Amino acid sequence: MILRNRRLALATGGVLAATSLAISGAASPAGAEAANTVPPGTTICTSQLRADAGVVLSGSVTRNTSGALWTVRVAGSAGGAESEVLRTPTGPVTYQLAATSVVPPVAGTWFFRGCVRTTGPLRTTVQLQLSPA
């Protein structure tokens, strides 16, 4: 099946290397999907990660002429409504997102999701990782 402008989910703390638009229904043991390249405007997200002390988001796009918009969202419950707590662009010159820490809004149990949206102008390969702080 061909996916465009859809969210691709990862396993908690997994790494996604998007390398083709043809995505099979079966996930690898790490929860990553493999493909060639993704077109501009594609959004890729991790699944929610429970982390009481916050998370670290990192990743890259392979073409330094392509940009990306990196976000972290947080919810108070698994599958709950999410609020954006981090939004940072990279590119076209800086195409790598250094490890970026995000702390919870207040003490408690939180569910985080990391996302990246390719902003083009070229197709690119994306790597995205969200891990507990």
C-alpha cells in the first residue's frame, strides 16, 4: 500500500528509517517500517512513550537541502488528547536534530509522542528516535 501524508507509528523508543512509500502491514521486531524515501509533507510519529521524567528526541533527514519540522506532544493518559510541547525546525542547512530533552509540564505520569514532518523540497530519508530521559 502507498502512504502519503499519513502518520507511521513506531514501537516505543524505536528508530524509524523511512526508506520507501510501499509499506508492508508487518512491522519489524523493533517496530520500524522500511522504505526508499518519503515525499515532502510526510509526517512520521513514534507511538506514545510513558515517561515520568521526560523524553529525548533526536533524528535526521538525509538530504541537507530538505527541511523538517520536529515536534513532541504530551498526553495525560495513554491514547489521550495530546498537546504540543516542542516545535523546532531544521534545514535546509542544518538537517540533523541533536538530542533535545523535553520535561513534563508538571510532576506525574505522562505519555509523549515524537513526530517529524518533512518540508521539502526534495524526497528524503528520515530517522526519528524518542527515548526516556
